[in-house]
Amino acid sequence: MSEQHHLTFNTHGRGAVEITDDIAATVRSSALAVGVAHVFVRHTSCGLAITENADGSVRHDLETLMQRWAPDGDPDYHHDLEGDDDMAAHARSLLTGTSVTVPFADGRLQIGTWQGIYLFEHRTHGHRREIVVTLLG
């Protein structure tokens, strides 16, 4: 059996938005007892990741690393149609990825105590982001 749900999130520019509760609510509302939730973002300039949700400095440090690995406005970039953050955002989406898969059982995500699911906005301005959650069980 499977189900598919579409969620929308408004971001406020570069940074991480925790979406764990939204994904957990989708799983809770499902008729499926055991399975996996595949979470996919439908964009090329943001990403998804599972990381620590207890200490916000982790997400700050991840952003610091992404600035090093994919800096805005690098003169070697050719793709800059939408500004200095354009190519950097695409590169950062490769670093975070466009999907995560999480097992669930009895209406609960089976993530660890300090884990959270995050939507990482890689553009400097906010955007409306669409996520597809496919539940397989």
C-alpha cells in the first residue's frame, strides 16, 4: 500500500526550517502501520537533510561549511542568471540532497532522539517550497 501527500513551506531566505513535525503528522494521519516515508523536495536550489535538532549551533556551523564549499558569487561560476547566490544554491542542494527516507511504525517516525528533518533553503531570499511525501507500507 502507498499514499502520497504534498506539503508546502514558505522559507525566509537562507537557513534551515525544521519540518519533522509536519512529516510526523503526515505519518500519523496515515492508515499504514509500518513502512517508510520518502520525503522529496521539488526544487534545485534547496535541499533536505536529517541532522541534530537539539543544538541550533549545528545548523549554523553547517551553513558556515556550505559557505566554504559553495560560496556565493564565485568568479569561476558561469550560471548566475538569478544573482550571486544562483549557482551556489544549486551546488548546496547537491550537498544536502533532494530527499530523505525515514522508517515509521505505529504512526511514529523511527528517527533518533536528537534527529530532525530539515528543509535547507539555499537562496538568500525566501521561496515557496513544495515537498512530496510518499508513504510506502
